[in-house]
Amino acid sequence: MKPTQLHLCSICRNATTSQEQLKALIGKGIALCRGPRPAPPESGCDLRKISWDCIDAFNAQLKSAYSSPYRSGDADLSKKYTITAAEPQLYLRAWNGPKEEGREWFDIDQLYLEYGWVKESGGGFSDVMIFDVYALPDDPASKYITTRPINPDVDSAAAHEQIRTWLSSCKEDHPNCPKSLDRVLPTRVLDVGPAGGSQEPRIYITRGETAQYLVLSYCWGGPQPITLTLSTLEAKTKSIEMSSLPQSLQDAVKVTRKLGVRYIWIDALCIIQDSTEDKERELKKMAQIYQNGLLTISAASARTVSDGFLRNREGLSTNIPTFCLPYCLPEPDSGTEGSIVVQESHHYDPRSEPINQRAWTLQERLLSPRVLVYGTLQLLWQCQSEQLIRNGGVKGKFFESGSERLNAAFFAKDAPEQGGMSLMDLTYDWINIVTDYTHRGLSFADDKLTAIAAIASDFRKLRMGDEYLAGIWRSSLVMELMWMVPPPSAEETSVTRTRPVEYRAPSWSWAAIDGPVAFGGSWKDWPEKVPEDAKIMRCETTLRSKEVPTGNVVDGFLEIYGRAKLAYHDLDSHDIFDREDEARERPIFKAYMDAEGDKEEDVYCLKLQGGYGIMLRNISDHYERIGFYEMIDHGERSKGWFDNHPPRTLVVR
């Protein structure tokens, strides 16, 4: 979007035209001109007009929020906070990003326009509009403002040069990132041929040699138009017509050639898709494949393999016009004036990308030391040392996802036991990954444990001597049993919480549920200071294949020693009452059922830690988990509710 030159009053113009004013902006901020809404065709100050546009948008959002049937009792608050004063206060502040080495104070990232009103008696209300700041490449201000406008052409020469710069900087300057040493190639790779594209790609069967290779992470989006099978293996080792590949694979080949790399690993073409034996062998190597790759290409914006990811990006849609402000250059260029472009800030949420809605792709991102993200808006970079999105327009914003990066210990060779990480660190990282993972979709429900097996395999190396039991670790089993199925949010109204038709995992494992999970319990100061109220006597699972020790299971049971008591579960309120409380007036616990079909009124509450535990139903000679509970009333009555029930051993399947 082409920026507009504003007509500014002297107060607003001076906000960025002197070094003293710029320093004040980054400090306490500057009060701008005030006045009533400009009436057309009055010229007035354009920044004041923009502030009134912000106020109108704020008032509309406020009215919408408080008109919700859930907020009907707060209608008076809408009137209270609506900004209607004739002369709203305007305040401008600047933010110059994280205090990185080499960053100068005058390198502004964002401007905050604060607007509101103040009562004569004191108090009042204000809100803020955030604007991103950048400089055009040929403007004098670009010498000091390092952010550039988003480049919509992710396939341009400039984009490929940026990638090479990122990669070179990462290899040479990042201590937490692996160096670019040649690594043993996977069993099969796609040989893309010379950079010029003079040779059609082909499958290359490796012989233990070392070289650099890339990896592609992408959404299949349904059945694949081309895959490697037992019957096509020989032909594909000779040649694969580039035009026969779906667009995302063609784009991946193109990027690989542009970066001067000969090989890329793509699952559909490098694993024999109709061979169970080959799938199991390669699944066992998955962590190594992603970790040893020089770079993983993430086709984040493509919903299917046919979409491709090198198309031009569309510009941002904004409510406020993009505009320019004058910018006074610092020493030694003082006296020279440039321009900064100011654009309504767009909050980039990586969770909205198609690739981050798929379960398989989580481990692909986490296990990769470097990820080149072809996002919906722009090209992004992520590695073990750079946790920030570092491209024009969104510099300084974190890559926000439930699980961002694995600890550097996962990429270190010959890491010490636990990689220097505490049991709490390892467990907390794991439950964050599980939480993120279970909020993603799977095309095949049977992949629930398979699609996270590679990450689990890596955790297994650091948790030396620990045992992986259908998604849960033995050393923290009591705590990890406290997974829960949270109530659906407003965005998850279509998300179901069900049990699979076919057996997939024992009921005490989160893998036994189709749907998102979170973790309850009190994790602060665990395991040193938080006692567990149950003890694991035995826990075993039977693997479907010994080739994949972190993969699917066909059976499992848990023997646990603790206090369990029969209670009444109200199906409407999901409150849990003492069975002797016939009036049902004083609930003890709040229940979170595992599946929508669980309708038991008589439930056993098994205490795991303080006011937290799991709900069970009795099935002949064993129990099955059906939910999680947490204490409502922390008074003496609730705390002593289990006292008259001595501990016993229960078998949970």
C-alpha cells in the first residue's frame, strides 16, 4: 500500500523532526494536538483525524463486546468507557525494540497512539492504537531505521539473497545452532540436480555417504498425486518429470536449487508408502533426519500439496491508511530529513497458518535446527538462536506458538544426562508439546502416537533410564496423569472430544482421546516441594512394533496405590458431591469429562495431588479413566474428604 503524506499541525510535525523530540517519544512520549472531530471539508491536522478514526473503531468494538448476551449486565460499562469527549487527549510514544547489541536508540520499531479522556474529578479511560514503522530502501531514514516493508515476492532474487544471508549468519555466528558440517544422508533423498535445472529430479538411494540436504515440511491435504511405492521405486531412481510433481514439491525443488544444495528429503517421495516395514524403519530415524538437515523448508501457507508456497503474498488490509511522518536523522547526518512509513500494526499469529494446524508438522518444526517459513504474509526465519521473526514489517515479535523451540541440548552431540536440564524442565517441555500437539488435526486417528514418536524418541535420549508409556513418562507419571480435556473455547465450537472406535491407548493416556488436552495440578516447586498423593506400583504397555519404542501400543495397564472414593457426579453442572449430601448444595470438586459420551453419575475420585485427581468408572476387575477433577472448596471439609478411605491398589486400563 502506497503511503500518504499527511498534513500536520506544528505540534504533531515536531514530534519526529528533532533529536530531542525523538528521545522524548521513546521515553515518556509526547502530547499531540487536541480538538474535536474535524468537520469536512475542514483540513485540520490529519493525525488528529486518524486519532478520531481510532476512537470510532474503539467505540464500535466496545459496543459490540458489551452487546453480547453473555455481557448484558455490563451495558452501562459500554457507556462509561465510550470516548465521547469533545477534546480527547492524544499521546504518541515510540518503541525501539529489544535492547540488542548494536541496536541504536533511534531505530524505531513501533509508534503507540494513545487516546482517551480524563474526568475533571480524576480518573478516566484511554486506549492505544499500535503502528509499525519502517523506512523505504532509498529513503535517507533507511540508514537508521532498519525495518523494511514486507516483500510480497518470496521468490525474488532479493528474497533468495536474504535466505542465503540468514543461513550464512546462522552457521557462522550462532553458538546454539549446529554448524554446516556434512551429515550422513537419509536412506533416500530427492536429487534435484544442478542449480540451473538442467537435470530432472530423481530418487537417490544413499550408501552411507555424507552431504548437506534440505527437508520439506508441508501439509499433504489428502491423498498424494505422486508417492514412492514398491512398484515405482526403480523408475523414480532414474527420473521424475518436474511437471508431474504437485506445486509445493516443485517449489521445494526450486528453492533447493537456488540455495545450491543438491538433495532434499520429502516424506512422500523418500519413504515407500505401501511398505509397513519401510515406514517403521524410517519413522525410527525421523528425529535424526530432521536434526541433520541443513535447513527445513516450511510450506506454512499451503493447505494442500497442490497449493504451492512461492506465489506473491497479498498486502495487509488495514482500517487506518498507511502514512508518512518526517524523521530527523541523527549525527552525523543531523539537519537531513527523511521519512518513516507508519502502518497499522498487524498481529501475526503463526497458529493460524495451515501448517500449524496439523499434528505431524509439529515435530518436523521442533526437530529442525533451522526453519525457513513461507508464511501467509511473508518469508520468516527461525533457528535455535533467533527466537524473533526478523523480516521487514514484523520485526521484534515473537514466534508465538504453544511450543516454540526445543532446548539446545536436543541438538548437542554427546549431551550429558538430561542435557543439563532438570526433570521439571524436561517434563514441562513435554506437556507443553503435548498440549500444542493435541490441538492440531490428524487425518488418520491411528497416527495419534506415531505423529509425535520422533520427538518422544529424542526426549528418551535425554531422559536416560526413563520409560515412555503411551505418551507419558514413568518418572513423572503421577503428574502427567493429570491431563484434562478443557471446555471448548469460542473458537473451538466445532471441535469434538470423543474416544476412538478402535483401541489406541489405555484410558489413562491422553492418546486415548480425540481432541485437545491441557494439564492440571500444581506444578510449582514440583517435584522437590509438592508431594504426590499416589504411588505407581506397576505400569506396562505392549508395543505394536518393537522397531518403534515410542510408537503405537496394543495394550497397557496401570497399578496405582492411592485413596479412591465413590462420589456423585451431576451431569448438568459437572459438580461432584459427596454421596451423602442428598441436597446437592455443597459441591466438592469440579469435573472435566474426557469424552462427550461419558455420562456416569457414580464415579470414583482417585486423589493424585492435593486437590487434584482423576475420575474412574469400575469395569469388573479393573477401572477406566473418564475424567479429571479439581477441588472447588479448599476448606477443611474438602481437604479431609478422603481421610476415612485408606489407600488401596487399583488397576486402571
